[in-house]
Amino acid sequence: MASRRPEAVQPSDLSFDTLCSLFDILTNSANSKTKSAANRRKIIDKFIDTCVARAGGQAFCLFRLCIPALDAERGNYRLQEGKLVDVFIKACGVARDGSVAKAAKGWKKPGVKGVGIFARVMEEHFFSSYCERTHGTPGAKDLKIRQVNEKLDAMVACAGRTNGQAEIVRWLFTMTTPKQMFWLTQILLKNLRINMSETTLFKAWHPDAVEYYNKCGASLRAVFNTMIDPSTHFDTGIIPGRAVRPQLALGTGSVEYAFKRMQTKQGLARPFLLETKFDGERIQVHRDGNGVYSYFSRRGIEHGQHSRYSAFDPVLRRQLPGQARFILDGEMVVWNRKKGRFEPFGGLKTVMHAAGRRSRPGEQLEVMDLEGLGLEESDPTYSPPRIKDVELVYIAFDIVYLDDRPTTHLALRERHRLLAALLQSRDAVAIPTSGVMGRVVPLLPGETRFNDVLFSREGRTQEDIQEALDQSTALKDEGIVIKALDSMWTTNDRSGSWLKIKLDYVRNMDIDAVIVGGWYGQGRRGDAISQFLLALAVPNPVSGEAPSSWLTFCRVRLLGGDGCFCCTLVVVGSAVTSSKYGCGIARIQPSTHPLPAIVDYLNPPTSRSLGASGRHRRDRRGASFTECPAEAPAPGWEECATPLPADHRQGGAGCVDQGSLAVGGPGSACRPEDHPIQHLRDQALPPLPCGA
């Protein structure tokens, strides 16, 4: 007699332990069956067939836990590793300065079991001692999927309040095993790694699921609660009012590589477009048959009501009259008419909120950075604009749908013709009840200009790409985008018909620096220093004498695989001295801001020097990152005296592009006989030279 198959249950009533068992199987490296993608697909198919009742339309509550990074409906927990450790400490009632808390906070440091894997370290120090259920016992299956989702929603409701979130975690400890909390921790961090991609799960659920998710709203709920019968075909056509996952650009730092990608397989040149890469927010503007506008982000979040983008509706009605349905693809930015340049990314939400309320033209705007600070605080050279000085500009660079049919199958050149015909009026429009002006501008080759600068042009040669990149560098823009003029618009595609070259990828400088600190890595690099804090020697005024002080310069990571980390650590050896204060590096934030990682400092004479011929990178928070190739030559420590401008040595705050990299106060120096952390915590770190 054939064995009886387990009876599937409604997903909300499924035990969370059953889902965790699936995660365990998929991540079991000792099981040869999980090493093959085809075998992992069979495991997922079997799980769905035996454990999940499709009828009833409740599967979303289960599978949102499998791909939490795509769960747009779940709010923000406002939890990263450091904050989550605080929640666990509070939930368990352990002393903040005790050995358990210190070990948990030092989850990246060598000597800790599971080093570099956050959830594993938490399992060792918290879950194994405080979780009240035991694996393999009946009580381990008491926690249901429904309860997990309820508690996760409660965690969102308590976001930012450690005590409230700790109370929820305390309840979870009473209902979970250590292994269940291990997986739940990864779900909280939205960093669940189970050797399963979203595409694999979608295909296992329904043959049309991938296309449906990409084109019909990017909604997990719609996929798993609507697509119940795998034998039923679903229309995956694009419709205004439902988010579409955007066409993506493949990043590269090489002009030569970009030009090669703009050639056919036979080596023939394809005409292409060179556009400025704007530092704004990628937004799809939809107008449905009822004249209702929607504003979808890259993740499919509708910002019309969520972020008050509906304040822009009057501009669209004025510049796009008629009843035609359409979907525009573009970038929302803020143009400062007085300064003749675009405002930083952080100004968009501020100006949009001002447009949605009663505001006066002379009102000064408070532009925030991503750390929640006013830009004038983090960058002394920045002056906040007044409402009368700025415009909300939607730069439409593509059209995805027009007049009851998608346009994605058309070549880019044809789509631009439709875009130009649709957008006739390009004058600024006053937004009622506010002093904010707005306009829609099509990004068309040879036509679109800001401040007499052309922002889109056709190209055919490698020299054309280099010229566009040089212009972007001179204007301090984010970079350029290169698009094949014969390419179609493809959802969620990064195959190379669109390319991007950001200045972050190509800005080079050569320095000779000395290692004075380091950060422990995560995962397979958890027991090794994976990034280094570099310092530059200040030339000794006494001729012929070795330098006696250094200026901290930047953080670096080495390229070339894990081997380069090992050779560096062999040289550094026992010179590492643990710091109890944490790390300070050049970044936009005050010195009182919580420091992000534990760093070990080295005295320069005992350290290894590093010849860094790397790429200087800057993220939107203003932090500097330098990548050093493993083969970079290493000078002697006393020779690490790459010069900095005199005002940097005197503590002056300098700027790189849009922001200062100084923390505040005079420039910091460290001497070989001192522990440098005292200088680093309360004083400024010198910024990178302009043009680095």
C-alpha cells in the first residue's frame, strides 16, 4: 500500500516549525540533493504539494516570510544588527555591560562561535538559553504562521521603540525553539538566505507568476492569493494603475566595455543614447481611464498617497491634457533655478511635502540627508533653498504604455517619438495652495537642456561615451546612462541594452597609506579583518626624520578574493589592539552619532603599509570607500606621506562633490606612541582631496 501523503493545511494554520524545516533542508550543505538547482526546485514543489492548501487564497501570509525583501506591504521595523542586539538584550534582561551582551555586540570579532553570521551568534548567546521550546517536541509546533505575521506587524507598529519590540520578542521566546528564532531573525533583517531565489519560488507556484509579478503590480499578495490554479492561464499584460518592475541598467566602470556592449555580435556599431544619470527617485507615472494618477517606485510602492506625490497631479493635468491612458518611466528631481543645478537627493521629499501643504514662496526648506540630519549641519557649505527658488521636475525618459496598448515592444527611438508627441507643453506650472512650481520634461536627444547644458545626445563611438562622462564629471553629476536606440523596454532586465557608468565606479587616485585600523567582516570573512582604516603621514618638519603623526584618510576593502586578506593579516600579526570606543571614519555625521562598527587600531610603525591604487567611491550618505587591488605595491610605513592640501592638515573642512566628509572640529592626528582613538572620537577626520 502506498504511503499516505500528509494533508495540506491552510497556510495561516501551518506550523512555523514546518517552514523552518524547509529552510533547514534548502541550506543543508551536507545534503548533496540541495546542491543542484533542479533538486532544490523539487524540494519546493514537494513542500507546496504536501503542506500548502492552495484553495482559500491565503498563501501570501506564508510566502511573504520566504522572500521578506520583496514584501512591500510590511512596514519598516527600523532594525539593523546593532538595534536588534539591543532588543534581544532588553528582552532577555541581561546586563548591557555583561559578557553575554558584549559577545553579542562583537558578533563580527574572532573567537565568537558563528562569527560573522549575525543570527548564528544570537542563537549561541540568546536563543539557546532563553527560547522555551525544544526542537522535536510537540510544543515546538505550537507557533503558527498567522501568529508570526501578527507579531511581525506588531514589531512594525513599535518601530523605533526598543522596549515595545523587546516585549514582543520576549513573547516569541516563549513560543519558539532556538532554530526558529534563528530564521525569524533573518526575516526581521529582511536578509533571508535559503538558497532559493524569488524566480524559483514564483515558477514553483505558477507558470505565469514571474511575468505576472513583473508586469501586473509587483504584488506578492496578488501572486500567491490570486494565482491558485497552476493550470489556469493569467493575462500578464501591462495595465496603467498596476506597478511594472522597471528596465534596469547594467553598471560598469569601463568606457571601453560600455562601447563593446553597444555593438552587435558581428562587431557592428549600434547607435546609442547618452543620458545624464540623475540623482533623484525613479518613478513610474500612471494615468488610468478615470484620469487617476499613480506614482510607483522601483519596488512597486505607490507614492501618490504614501508620500504625498499626488500634490504633483495638477502639473500632470496641465501639461498632459486629454484622457489617454499612459505609463511614463522617469526620474523625479528638484531643480534649483537660482543656483542653476539640481538639489541633492534628500531635497525631494521635503519639496514634495511643501507642495502638498500651504507654503509661502519665501519659506526656507529644511533638506535632510539619509541620516535624518539637515544637510547644512553635515555640510557647512550647503545653503538650503527657498520655495520660490526650486521646481519639482519629472524627467520622463521613456514611455511604457499609451492609448490602450503597451509600447515596450517598440525600439527606443520610436518610443521617444511618442513621448515627444505626448508632451507638448513644457512650461512650469504653479501647484495650488503652495509656492512650489512643477513641470514635466521629456528627456530627448539633442533637445533637453538645463542651464544651457545638453542632457541627452546620440553617440556612435567610444570617444562619444568618454566625452559624455567627462561632462558629467565636470558638472558633478552622478554619471551617465547609455541606451541602445534599437532596444525594447523589458521588465526587470539588466542584460546590457542599458548601461550606467557612475563616477563612483571610475574615479581613481593613487596613495601610499599606512593601516591604522580594521573592521571584521561577515559570513565567510567573519573571523578576519575585511576592511582597513588608512592614514597618511604628515611630513616631519625636521628634515630626514621619520613622520611622527598621521591623518586618518579613508576606509578600504581589498579586491582580488579572500586570499589578499590573509596575506595582509599575516604581516599585521599581533600588532592589533582592540578598541573599546568603536570606529570613526570620514563621513557625513556629527562625532556624537553612534559609531557603526568595532575597529582595532594599530600603531603605524608596527603596521603594514599599503599602496592603494584604487577606486574612490561615495554612497548617498557621503561615506568614502576605496577599493584596493591585491597586487598594489606596499611602501615602507615611514614613506606613507601622500600630501594633503594644507587646509586639511590644519583642520579645515573640505568637500567632495555634494558634501563634506568632515565630522566636525579640527583635523585628527594619531601618533605611534598614543592610542589614536581619543583623537578620532571628538575631532574631525580630514576629507579626501577634491578631485580624488
